[in-house]
Amino acid sequence: MDEYGPLTKKVIEYDDTVRRLVSEVKSPEDWAPLGEFLAIDEFERIGPFLDKQDWPQYAEMVNGWAQGVQSFETTVRRISELANRVYFEVEERHLYGEDWLVVNSMSVFEFNEDGKVRHLDVYLQSAPLTG
């Protein structure tokens, strides 16, 4: 991790924190360790459906997702740090019951002057649902 810039290291720690918390959380308040990476008062997440969330809304959404998934894994494909942004491309694997949902995601983390995430854009690619 020494070859990464300081913001890239924070994004990798953020991803590690999400993966660790998935199996532990029971309520939105349990996501507080994730909030330590964020500029809570100015944080905004724009999701794949152009949905906007502040920190409380994001904590609620990610908690609901974590309650339904048995396992969550990621593999980093590419990561780049440019100015105050980190572009984080991963393959996500979500286990629901006995079925794995595989999604390619690109998240763009924008940091403020204090090195906290102030804005997060999320883009997804997934196979069409069958059945």
C-alpha cells in the first residue's frame, strides 16, 4: 500500500471497513466507523439511479442492504487518485441465500480539504435478471 497516495489509502480502508461491518451491523448507528471517513455535515451520495442521500439516509440504506446479504466480497480492478478524487473500480460479489450477485462498480470519492469524503458517485454494471 506504500505506492498509493493518501486519499487512495483512505478509500481502501473505507472498502475494508464496509466489508468488515457487513457481518456485524444491526442498525444504522453501527455504521459509525464508516462515518469517520466522511465529512458528515456536507456528505452527499449519488447512487446508480441518481438517488441522493446524506449520511443518515446512506447509513439507513446500507444497513438495510447488509441485513439482506449473507456475504460481501470485492476485488479491486483499478484505482486512481487525481487531485481530490479517487476513482475506485471493483467487482462486487453479494451472496443472497445460495445465489451470488456479481456487479461491477465504479465509485468516485471526492474529498474536502480535511481529507474527508464530501461526495460519492456510484456507477454499476450488472447482468440482466433472469427468471
